[in-house]
Amino acid sequence: MSVTHDPYEEAKKQLRQTIDLLGLGDEVYEALAYPERLIRVRLLVKMDDGTTKTFIGWRSEHNSALGPYKGGVRYHPQTNEHEVIALSMWMTWKNALAGLPYGGGKGGIRVDPKKLSPGELERLSRAYFAAIADVVGVDQDIPAPDVYTNPQTMAWYFDEYSRIKRGQYFGVVTGKPLELGGLQTRVISTGYGTAVAAREAAKKVFGGVEGRTVAVQGFGNAGYYAAKFLSEMGAIVVAVSDSKGGIYNSKGLNIEEVKKVKDETGSVINYSNIERKITNEELLELDVDILVPAAIENVITEENADRIKAKVIAEAANGPTTPEAEKVLTSKGIVVVPDILANAGGVIVSHIEWVNNRMGGWIREEEAKARLEEKMVNNFHAVWDYWQKKLDTSKYNMRAAAYAIAVERVYRAMKLRGWI
Ligand code: GLU
């Protein structure tokens, strides 16, 4: 029987568990269970054939106790209001855990961007940003790329906003192209950060990442760079996949060659130097040391958790593991480096980009990369130590520790501001 998961319900369950763990009570739970503001917009886009198409988009601003809302915008045919709210809540925790001066926000448009021409995509992106222009801003809410959005999307957002507000507001979005105030490091940041987190976990669990086998689900921006850097760190990436399916080679895949094939043909499945093709479901259950889910949410559920064989899971995607699945993984002793820790590299470098924009362009790429690495390592160890020292590790996973640190920080900021 297949179970459908509502990410918002999952996010609220995780919040409830953390509130209980910290002994904070209903007052705090209620104050954090809902976004501060939720905007839904109806967008009209002139299509290339002359017809007009209607799209629905959202921006969920979950919490601003620690600073302006921050988080990406996704374009996906299944995006819905609850998903966007859940993702905005996760951004609040992610930003708090990373020690950034940001609250959490997230946006989305229900669209299959692969079906739009570049012109249609530009008109849709401009319409969306114009519709939310009054709630975003350098010190209000700072969007960035997420699933199926990229630096070009951010360039359109930046331009549309600057046109409407009659200025040059580079800091209104991050993840911009280099020519418009972006950083090269932002491109690799999520995947590189996940690779660093997985490496640190591997040191704890196996004594090192060298020679360890890895499977990566998803070969987009996060998955590709996670695979690339893990293999550069000496791990053996034996399987990768994308929405069309996966590939397996027990001797390891040449990630750069796979990337070339993906760019040329649209999918990793056309890469020929493999032992066999696999499905996305099979990939998750492979007998590997490290599993990196880097696609979408709710892929590890109570249905397959029992069959997961990896010892370490580093979550590059947001919300890939359901709370029910998490219980199974914890009882099996599998170390889950949770999304809000493992994939924070993106927003950590977004923060560097935003600071840099406000200083008029000052930071060097090497500095940005070094800061990212340092922050990922420190954050990993802070969560690991909290988990090992303050929690019963047979009952709680690393996620509980990460959430406890994050929720406590947001709670303290809310208290200091006099909100509760
Ligand atoms: N969309 C990314 C995330 O989920 C990055 C957000 C940002 O850079 O603001 O963390």
C-alpha cells in the first residue's frame, strides 16, 4: 500500500518532538507551527503561441525572529501550499542551526519548467517576482534558487525587482550569476557542503571516507557536486540517478564523464560504462556505505526504511526521510546527517554573497570556499557532540540534536524580542 505524505504534517511532527524534548510546551509550539505570512499569487503568462496560461505560486515566510526570511523558490509540477510551508519551516531551522542572521522562507510555483520555452520561463519568473515584490527585499525576505531554478532565474528576479523599485538591489536575491554579484562558490556550495558533512560523518563511523562506497539519488546541482567532491575525497561513487532512472558500477563511476552524458543526452541512464541500470528505488537500497538522497522529499519512508543498508545517510535533499522511517533507521543504528545540517552549504554561501553585495563586492572566492568548509565542519561537530553528550543515541538520531539546537535558538530570539 502506498502512503502519501504531507510534508507540512511531517514538519509539524518534527517540531512537536523537539518542543517536547526541550520541554517548551504548547505556547511555543503554536507560535512556531504556522508561517508568519503566506502569500498565494495567480500569475498570467503569455505563451509563445499567443494564448494566456494561469499559474499558481506561493511565498511562505515562516519566522523572522533571527532576521529577514531566507530561502529558495522551486518550480515543480507537484509543488503545493503545504510543501512550501514545510520547506519554509525547515529553512528557519537550517538558518538558525548554521548560525546565520536569517529567518526562514520558501517559495514555489506549480509548473513543469521543462515544458516552457526560455521566453515563457522568463515571463513567468518576472510575473512571480512582481507579484511578491512588496514582501521581499534586501532586509525583508531574500529568495534564492531551489529545485529547477538557477542563476538565470535569479537574474530575472533581481532585474524585475530593481525595475519596480527603481534601484540596483543586488542583495534581494542570492545565487545570482557571477556577472550580477554572484559567487562561483554558490554554484558548488550545496553539494560541496554535503560532501564535507558526509566526510565528517564517515570519519566518525568508518574512520575516514577514502574507499567508502557511495550512492547518490538525484544528479541536479546538489547531487552532481556531492558525487563529484565525494569522489575527489577518495570515496567510490558506485551509483547515481536522475528522474529517468539510475546507473550502477561496483568499481565506481567517473562523475565528470557521467555529467557530460547527462548534459548531452538529458539523463545519466545513457552513460555506457556501467554494470547495470537500476531504478531510483533500488538505488536507495543498495549495499553501500554512504547514501546521499539529493532529489526530493519523502523518498525514505516506513515502506523501504527496513531495506536501507547504508550506515551513513547525508541528506542533500530537503525532507527525504519521513519521521516514521527515521525511527527505523535509528533502531538500526544508521547515522542520518539531517538535511538542515547536510545541505546548509547553499544558504551559508548565500549569506556570504549577500554580505558581499552589501559591501559592494569585496570577498574572494577562496575566502568563500574556506568559510563554507569551516562552517560545515564546525556545525557538524556541534550537532554530533550535542547528540552524543546530551541525548540517548539509541532513541534519538542526529536530527533530534540539530532540531534542538535550532529551535532553542529561534525560541531564545523570540523571547528576547518579547514575542512570547
Ligand atoms: N534552496 C536552498 C535551500 O533549501 C538555498 C536557500 C538559500 O540559499 O537561500 O537551502
